[in-house]
Amino acid sequence: MLAGLIVLAAGALLFLMGRPPICDCGTVELWHGAIDSGNSQHLSDWYSLSHIIHGFLFYGAAWALMRRQPVGMRLAAAVAVESLWEILENSPIIIDRYRTATIALGYSGDSILNSMSDVGMMALGFAFAARAPVWVTIAVGIGFELLALWVIRDNLTLNVLMLAWPVEAVKAWQSAL
């Protein structure tokens, strides 16, 4: 219940920040596989894999730091962290950083629908990691990273690298797609 309240609060805050509820194109797609302005606007896209991996990582961190807490409290903490990221990711400073440091030249931020779906994807990853053997979770995470790298030349690892310490050679390689 706490996780649900956190998600509602995050959605309300994104609305107050002026984020569009759905894609400005006026449609809602279950899957948007093209690498274009529709990214981060619909229910899922290639970057949804990164949010599932967030869930794997947050489960591991919550297990290490909150081991004595019930899994529901650990999930609520993970939802809070992911929700805070979604709010920060849609702030002008991070949107501008994506535009200048990564290949996301036309990035304008996420729709509220996409941000809420990203939190849901993280929760799915968290639930998977809570039930699957560690080695399976690690293998799936590596598989997702390699799949995204192969298909869109981007993934969670490169996203973090390019936001924190842009490498011009990586940006050129990604742009060649």
C-alpha cells in the first residue's frame, strides 16, 4: 500500500511539473520499439529493460541494507528510489544533460504514463529477483544489457557512463546506428 501511495505522489508531482500525461502524439502504445521521439512516451520501449534491471539492483541493495525488514518495506523503499529518479530524470537539468551528453538529442523527458510504467518495470524486476536464484537474476540482467546493446547500441551501463562521464567515441558509435 505504501508503494502505491509513493507512485501516486510521484505521478502527481510529475503532473505539477508539467509533464504530459501521455505521448504528445495522442496515442498510447503497449510497445514502442523504434528509436525516435516516441521513446519514453509509451508503456514500454527498449529502455524498459533498464528499469527491470533497476529492480534487480534495488532488490540486492534492499536485501543487503534492510534484511530484517519485510519484503514489502524493501519494495516500498525501491519504489521510492525509482520514483525519485523519475522525478529527477524529468527535471530540466537532467533533460538537458541527456541532450548534450548522450545520443538522445531530441529527448524532452518522459510522459507520466511512461514514468509510471518505468516504476512498474522496476517493481517487476524487484519481484523477479526476490523469487529467482541469484545466478538467474544476474544472467537475465546481463542478457538484457547485451540485447539492448545489440539492438539500440544503448543500455543501463552506457546510459550511466554517458550521463556521468561522456565518452565521445561511445557517442559516435551510438550515433552510427
